[in-house]
Amino acid sequence: FDAIGKPSLPTMVLTLVLSCRGVEDVARIIAPVRELKSQKGSDDVIIDPLEYPDLLLKIYSASAPEHQELAFRVLRQAASLALQLVSTEQPEEAEGGVTFEDVARDYCRERRHILQRAALLGPGT
């Protein structure tokens, strides 16, 4: 999730893949991969890592809007469950300067805020 709680494209596409509701969703998801293989003329294509962002965007764009909404709801629920696992207890304040614990606490606090935003974010935002 990014700083405003929006899922990253790889996270969203992975959730789309894992939340297929049937043959139609699967066909939409794999269509861009098949197209790439067809363009390259082989089923044994090794996808260049530089091609991943474009391929992920094509996969996302090929999915049905209601499937995107389902995947978004799944991610929002996952963020909510993760929040339940994050402890809200704060360790004792360190004396003196900034310590590893201070930095770790700030990092965890920011991740908690991101998860809170992700859990509340609506589709298309």
C-alpha cells in the first residue's frame, strides 16, 4: 500500500489473480500474457523484468470492473485484519538521542496509519 492506503499495482494484480470467480475472470487475467507470448512467438517466453509494469497494467485493465471492486474489498479486509494484529502498545521512551527503537516505533506508527487509510479507502480512489 502507498502512503494514502492505495494498493500498489503488483499487489492489486496479485489479488485479482487470487480472487478469480470463474472462467471469465481467469480468461481476462491471462489474455495479456497470452498476447505477449503471441507477439514473441513462443509459449516458453521469459518475461523481461522491464516488461512487468506494462504487463501488470494490461492485466489490471483487462479485468472486469466488478472483479476490481472485489479485489479491492479483499485488500481492504486484509488491511483491517492486519490492523488487529498490530500492537498499539508503545515501548518505553528511550533516554537521550534517537535510538533504533525510536525509529522502529515511528516506522510502525506510519505503517499503522497507512493500513488504517487502506482499510477505509473506497474503490476507485
